[in-house]
Amino acid sequence: MLCVLPFFHVFAMTVAQNLSIILGAEMVLQPRFELKALLDAVKRKRVTLFPGVPTLYTAINNSPMTANYDLSSISLCLSGGAPLPVEVKQSFEKLTGCVLVEGYGLTESSPVAAVNPLDENRRAGSIGRLVPGTKARFVSIEDRKTDVAAGEKGELLLHGPQIMKGYWKRDDATADTITAEGYLHTGDVGYQDEEGFIYLVDRIKDLILCSGYNVYPRVIEEAIYQNEAVDETIVIAIPDEYRGQSPKAFIKLKEGHSMTGEDMKAFLKDHLSSIEMPREFEFRDELPKTMVGKLSKKELVEEEAQKRAQSEAQSA
């Protein structure tokens, strides 16, 4: 088991540490994510299991260094912590020959709530089916309590033995998060198909309201990832005097590639509706990440807020 995720994170503690103990697997510990050290460890130990966040698989896919290593020992990877772009999944599976599936959970659900099957029934773009003993509801984003029709998008609520009892000494926060029936408000928007597979669209707090329409950053990010020049991308909401809010895309390109905003807009023309098209594109050498290695929107949202504040101060 390649253990590169920090054990203080619930995903790593459960899937890397605890699962290794249950399986009797050797834990190949990495003190931090350094690509060469990781690839050396896979080669030296012939790692078979590799849980990670999508940015780890993206880094391996896009590094020229990877071509010098045999990664065929990797047989199973479980991705969590953030949405797994379909392009990243398919590229990594082709590179290694492994099975890479996406699962889902929260700290409040201890954490695993859903995961893809490991056989041919797995679904790209889905977080999979609910784990045993777990139930789900999808409710209206507006009132947070009315069940939506089957197949329609709504906030995902979870119920099961792994759901927390509440936040320590925070009764108000607990009441806002756990329903009287014991269902957990996840804050994630999605839907469930007829075969029980769940698809998440985005976080409610990341939802972009454009001229009264709900625009989901994840949909835009998935479209951007289809461009072979893109390494990583983050889409956030920015104020728009006409539409209320508009999407802005931050993009990191792969090494040796160049692109302009107009180039990307032309590429996305056939992938997105006009209401989903980002108003701005900003290309950067690096995008912010959390300590676990997930792409982080928080810093970019704060940057944009500071820019607006400075602009308004200068205008005044």
C-alpha cells in the first residue's frame, strides 16, 4: 500500500492506514508528495495498492519523468477527497493498467459513504453505489427538505451507522447539518440513476448563479480537462453586473504548452452552453492546494475578493 496521503486526514487514515492493517499489507510510507520519490518507491517495492487524490494521478500522468518507470505493479487505486476527472482516470488506467475507481465520503460520515465496484460495472464520472447499511435522499437546494423526483438534481443527504452524532458542543451547527431523522446534509449536489449509481455535480457553496440559472463549476472543469494541453483547472464565481455571477477559470498548462483565453474559449464552444462559458481565463504556473494535495478554491476566491475591494477603494 503506497501511503502518500497524510494519516491525519480521515480518507488516508481509513483507506491507507486501517485497510492496510486489515489486509496485512506492507505500508510504503512517503513523508510528503515528491514525484520522483513516489515513483522510486513504486519501482522498488512493486506497490499494488495506491489510494490518492486526483491531483496525484494528474501529476503522474503529465510528468515526462513517468516514462522512465514501470508502474505495471499497481493493480488498484481508490480516488477520493475531490472529484476525479474522467480524463485523469482514463489516462492513469492506460498508463499503469490498473483499475482506478472513485469513492465518496466526508469526515462526518467516518468517511466512506459510496464507492464504485471494482469489476466491469464501475462507472467513470460516478462516485459509485452506497456502501451497505447506508441510505440516501436528494432534496431541494432551495428549501433543503423537499425530496426531488428520481433522477433530478438535489442536495445529497446520507443516513447510516457511520454518520456522526453531531459536532462537539456546537448544537446549532449540528441542528443545521443533521435532520431529526438522522440524515446528514452533505452540501453536495447530485442525483442517483436507476441502477443506484450516484453522480455529484458540485458543492452547493460553489454553485454559480448566472442570470437565474444554476451553473456548476465541475461541469466547466470537466470540459476544460478535455483539452490535452491542460494540467489542472479550478473554476470559481466572480461578480457580474449583468448576470449577477459569472464563471472564471484558472488553468495550469502542461509543460511545453501555451494557450490564450481566446484559444480556450474556441475549444469550449462545442462543450459548454453560452451561460456556462467562463467570462475570464487566467493561466498560472501553479494552482493552490490543501495539505492533502487537493486543488483549493478558497485562496482564489479570497484573491478575487481582495481585487474587488482594492478596485472599489480606488474608484471611491
